[in-house]
Amino acid sequence: MEEGVANHQQYAKVYKELHLEKPNFYFSVVPSHYPKNINSIIDPNERAKAISGLKDQKLFLPKVYWHGSDNRYHRWISAVLKGSFGTSQSNGQAVERVVSRALSWTLVLTLIDIIISFGLGIFLGYYLSINPKGKIQSVLNQGLYLLYSIPRFWLATLLVVYMTTSDYGSWTNIFPSVGMDVLPGASSWAQVGHNLPKLILPLICLSIFSISYISRILRRSILNEMEAPYVVTAYSKGLSRKQVVRRHALPNALLPLITILSGAVSGTLAGSVVIEVIFNIPGIGRLMYDSILIADWSVVYCIVLLLALVVSLAYLIGDLCYAYFNPQIRLAQ
């Protein structure tokens, strides 16, 4: 009995040190039989009295309580504005340090995925537009459509099962197993460089979707440009279809890809959550997943706020670049 009381007192002490006993927000709307602050520690005797008093109530109406600035959200947003996201409950380290250590892995995946996706996507889109009715182009176009429809988590699971083990034959053990090697004392970028071979399969899963989407969008955009009046003028100069596409249609067709680049950042970050969990990559996606499981909300809030900021900046920069490179928008202004 004494041990249970000691544990309860220790729990209450830690609970108050983390300010978990404070209200969640500036105000709360709760049923009339609820206490003013549902996070407060209530004595068991008082709780029993409150429960027994419910028998006399016939109508339960909600009540609105004002808590003022002494609440958990106010403390959190005040700390964030000062550059502090609190302490991780899992390891006791500063949240910024934990997230920054995981961010390097996600940044590497995102940057490499964007480079590969746009490089191969533009090449394939250009190749498909040279002879859109050719047999090879038709098969390739349908193949890209098929790859675009494959869910990332399903493809990642298949690659892990059939490409990293010898269970289905020695010839299937092509790539290293999942999970990153940790080098004690090495920097984050040194860790990434050491594990580059293990990032091949994750990059395949991330890039296939983007390559399919970008190449098909560019193909459609080039074919639309080929119907413009200036293309007839280009043909009248004696240029071949390949020359017309490369010199005239392609530069104009690339403009919509600026907006797609903004969406590729958010899409890669969203897809990296699933990919990092399946391939056990210690990025922010895996960190957020693990933090949710153990209710380490300080880390989760920091990651969500960081992702929202990155996606917003990506779309803003994309719109500004599109307005800068598109003469029609500049002339309209």
C-alpha cells in the first residue's frame, strides 16, 4: 500500500513538472458534471462524491470555462516563439536536437528523389513527345501509367521481401537489408554517406511515382504546345519535329513543372513517412511515427510545424518562380 502511495506521489510530481496538470487551451467546453480543468489531479474521495452527485442531475448541459493564459498551449507557443520546442520525453534531449539529427536523412532522400525524378521525368517526357504514336512510346507511356498507380507502401513491401533476402533464391538477395548502420561519434552526413547503398530501394520507391507523373505531365504539355500557331512558323523554317520540340515546345512546356516542383517537395515528405518506417530509416518520418506511439507530443508538434513551414515556403517560392519565368504573368502585371 505504501509503495502504491509513493508511486502515486512520484507520478503526480512528474506530472506537475511537465505542466500536464494545466488546461489544454485558453477556454474549454465540457459537460456540466466535469471539473473546470479535466487535466487536474483529483483526489479519489472527491471523485467518488462527484460521481454520487450525478444521480441527482436529470439534465446535463455543457459549460464554458475560461482559463486565461495559464494553459499548456500558451506555454508551448510562447516557447516556440523564443526558439524552444521543449524536451523530448523519450530521451530527455532538446527537441530541436532530436529533430535536426533526423532531418538530415529526410533531406538527403528528398533532394536525391527530386533530382532523379525531374531528370528522368523530363527526359522521358521529351522522348514520348517526339513520336507519341510509336509502339515503344505507347508501351512506355502505359507502363508509366501503371507505375503511377502502384501504392508506395505495397511496392516498398515487395522490394523488402523479394530483393533483400535469400528466402526465394540467392539471386533475389540483390540489395542490403533494411535498417541503417549507426557509426558512433560520426556526424549525420557521415552516417548518410556510409549507408548510401541501403538508400537505393527507398529512393526507387519514392522516385518511380514522381517520374511517372512528371513524364506524363510533360508529354501532355509538349503535345499541347505543338498545336500552337508558332509551331507552324517553326516548321516553315525547315526544322524537323525533334528540333521544334527541343527548341520551341520544350522550353514553354517546362513552365508547369515549376508548380509541380513545389508539390514534389510536399509529396516526397509525405511519402517518406511510410518509406522510412518500412525501411527503418531514422528520418523525421520514422521519428514522428515512433513519437506518436510513445505519446512524445513535443517532438510530434515540432515535426508537424516544420513540415508545414517547408511546404508553405515551397509553394510560395514555386509561385514566385512561375511568375518570374512566365512572360504572360509579367505582362499582365
